[in-house]
Amino acid sequence: MPLIPYDHLLQAFWETVTMTAVSGAISFVLGLPLGLVLLNTAPGGLWAHASLNRGLGAIVNAFRSLPFIILLVALIPLTRLIVGTSIGTAAAIVPLSIAAIPYYARVAEVSLREVDRGLVEAVRAMGGSQLTVMREVLIPEALPSLVSGFTVTLVLLIGASAMAGAVGAGGLGDLAIRYGYQRFNTPVMVAVIVVLILLVAAIQAGGDRLARRVDHR
Amino acid sequence: MTLAFSDLEDATSGLLVAAAPACEAAPKAAPTPLVRLTDVRKRFGALQALDGISLEVAAGEILGIIGRSGAGKSTLIRCLNGLERPDGGTVEVLGQNLANLREAALRRLRGRVGMIFQHFNLLSAKTVAGNVALPLRIAGVDQAKRRARVADLLALVGLDGKADSYPAQLSGGQKQRVGIARALAADPALLLSDEATSALDPETTAAILQLLRDINRQLGLTVVMITHEMSVVRAVCRRVLVLERGTVIEQGRTAEIFARPRTELTRRLIASAQHAPEAVPAERLEPSYRPGLYAILRVVAQGTAATRPLVGALAGHAGVEPLVLRAEIDRVGTEPVATLVLAVPDGTPERLAALQAGAGSLFSSLEVLGYAADPV
């Protein structure tokens, strides 16, 4: 066996990328609408609804306050229900998504709140519906900030996916623990760390570039 | 100009109806106002923002609503397109009582009422063309028509060639031009302007006001302007309404108000619009006559009287030649208004009374500011 099992490393890399990408996509698709609801049900929002806002806020906070490792174990029955198994990369995507959705919802809510109220007023004054306001004002105007927030979420997911190794999800974190830590294979540990640093740097750079491209302010 | 404004027909249809029934000259019925507010009230917590406002806006006019900040101007203008629901009173706009409109009908009405803002409120993520096209997209106009209309509008406001720029690349004046093009896009019957020039420098303000005046004349578009600057009112508004603590404290033709302000607030607002400071510093003025003092007078004449040789007429009646401390003729709305500050040597009460009796009919107002030993 070579000092660094390159095939393992490559496989672990793709597992991490898959977990991060899929759960990231899910958290974006579900977290953004949740962020819109949190914003718009808040007092002064487009359809202010205090009790709904408080209820949703409490649920979102509850999920965000759970340590991910606890969430991972607690969600095993749900994971089994959705994926059919609680072991493997696909299984890890369920708890990863469920942790990331409320996180991104809050990030998105903050971004959307930053949009100038005057712009909302201008579009309402020209006869725009609430849907128009969201589609033409809130999302496009907050887009640079939504993209930056999404980048942060992805980086966080990479870290969380390492813990998902606990349910046999594989990935870079799992590789580092099993080979690098438990077998005292320092080169593997170093290699994993280098790959993780490069991966995070690439995501951050890509996210920054995209955010700049969509920013016309 | 190639814009087809269907609302011009609306504006003239009232005249056709009035002329139709009788052969003899029908008594000229007052045209239905475009906007009618009756006893409108709105309270925010402890603040009575609007306290029984009644007003009418006639088709084709430019109405100025002036007041200090906190007077209720913004709340008032937001009532005109239903962005604010009053607590009491009725708001009728384009013949519809806003209180009776459901959300969808209210949105349709807003589509016919354009609005421009102090801070332009352009969408930063859309190009100039995208911003101007938005009201058309909301109104469901198809893409080919949208493109043609956007091009026409940008030409109208003098921004051809800027269609693909983003708002951040434009100057303040250009941004407000985009705002105006956007407000005109859906063929509005009424344009609301909320402090539209307050964030602009004087030169740009003049250009934007000129554009609004042109649009009013060429398209027959009715405009309601909110402002805290009397100079804006003077430049474009035929009629003005002074708002203070949620009530209308004064209203009338702009030239009339300038010539004969009835309240202290209006006087102060007008003074701030006049370029020159006080002719004689207050500390040099004495409240009553002593022998030998000059009487310091401010006389205002409006309309055709403003263009007559006023100083000569005064001299004839006073029996002495007054010193001219300050004189200006301004165009207010569409009328000339002359303001003179004069010092009458040895301004005895008899002399002033003679002057008032002889030349008083020439002036809208003659006010004794005080007496001074040395007016210059």
C-alpha cells in the first residue's frame, strides 16, 4: 500500500464534493423561499403575520442550535425513510440538507432585508404584485449578497460533511480520520488538509467572482 | 414625438360630453377633477399625519404641495396611489374611490398613476431599459411593443444610447430621467412626484423641472408635486397648497400666494426661495416712525402690474423719490411677480398714507418693514 492511497483520496474528494453540492443545492432551493417567508411575514413585511413568523423562526432556531453530530444521529430514522438506508454518501445528504436549510434561510433573510425599501415601494407604486416584488426586486437586488451567503454555506457544509463520516458517508473527513488519525498516517492527513484548503479556496474564489459579476450597484 | 398617449382622449372626453347635448353655448361645466380628497385623516401612533385634508386636482394642471419635513406631504402623496390607506375620509383618483378597490383593482389603478422619487428608486440589478420596461411588463405588454416604447421614452427624456447602462453608471440627473421615463411607461393619467429634485444640484434641478413642464404641456399629463422648496413650486406649479401639521393652511394660484402670503410659514418658505437676503438687516430697523427716519417698504406687484414702471408711479404719489434697495421680477408659475424694497425719505405716516391711497391699486401688497436712519 502506498503512503498516500491516491485512489481513495480521489474517491473521498468526489464524495465530499457530491455531499456538499447536493445538500448545498437543496438548501438553496428550500432555504431561499424560507428566507423570503421569514422576511415577508415579519412585521412590516409584504404579508406580515406575527404568529407564523414567530413559529417558523422558532423552528429555524431550534435546528440551528443543534450540534450537527447530534442532528446526524437523531435524523437516522428520517434518513432511512427517505433514502432507504442510513449509511453512505446519499444518506449523509439528508442531515446535511436539514442542517443547511435553516442556516441558509437566515442568511438569505438578512440579505433580503438589506434591499432598499424604496425599491419595493417603487414597484408596488407601478402596480406590481407581491410576487412581482419578490421576483423583480427582492431576489435580483439581494443577489450579490445571496451568492456570498451561499458560498459561506457551502464552506460550512464541507466541514459538516467530514462529521458525516460517522454514518459511513465517506468523504475527505472520513479518510483523514481513518487513515491519517487512526493509522498515524501523517502524509494522508496532510494530503487531505491540502485538498480541503484548495477546495474551500476554490469555492470561495468562485463565489466571490460570481457575486461580483451579478453586482451592478 | 411618436408616443401615443391614450389618456389624452380621457382628458378631452369630458369636454365632448359637455358640448354634445345643447346647441346653444352650454354653460362651461367644471371638468371632473382627476383627484378628489375629502376630509382625509391618517394617524401613526401619537402623530396625526393628516388631519382632515380636502383637495382637488384638475386634469392637466401641475399642483404643488409644499411643507416642511413632517408636515404630512409624503403620507398625503402615498394616499393618492393607495400605498397608504387613510383612517378616515375619501380618496377618489381617476374617478374611483380607493376604499372600494380590492387589491387587484388597486394594482391596475396604480398602473395608471406614475410616481417618481427623491432617491430615484431604480433597480440596480436591471439596465436602464430593464427599469423603464418594468411597468410595461407588469401591464402585460408584449416584448416587441415594450422595446419600441422603451426606445421612445428614452428619447423623450434625452437618454438615447443609455439603454444598456446600469443605474450605477449614471449621474443623479440621468437617474431621475430614467425614473421619469419609467413613470411614464405605462401611459399614466397622473404623475406623482415625491421630492423628485431634492437630491439634485440646482442646475440639474432646473433641467428636470423643465422636462416635467414639457411633459405636462406636450402630453397633457397632470402632475402632483411634493416638495419642501418654494423655488420648485415657483418654477413649475400653477397652483400650490401649503401643508403644515397635516392640514392645508393656505392654497391658491402660485403667483397669488407669492404676492400675498397669508401665513408666517408661507412667508418664510417664499423668503427662502428668493435669492437675496433681507435688504435691511433686522437690527437696523426701528418699529415706529421718528422724524427723519426712512420708511422701509416692501411692495409686491403681480401680473401686468409687475411690468409697469412702478418706482415712477410711487414717486409721483409720495412726493419724494424713494431709494430702491432691492428690485426683482420673477416668473412665478406663469405670471411675473415684481418685488421691490424701497426706502422712503422721511417716511411720515401721512406720506405713507398718501402713497397707499394713490398707488395702492398697482400693488398686491404694500408692507412697512420698519424704519431706519441709514437704510443702505
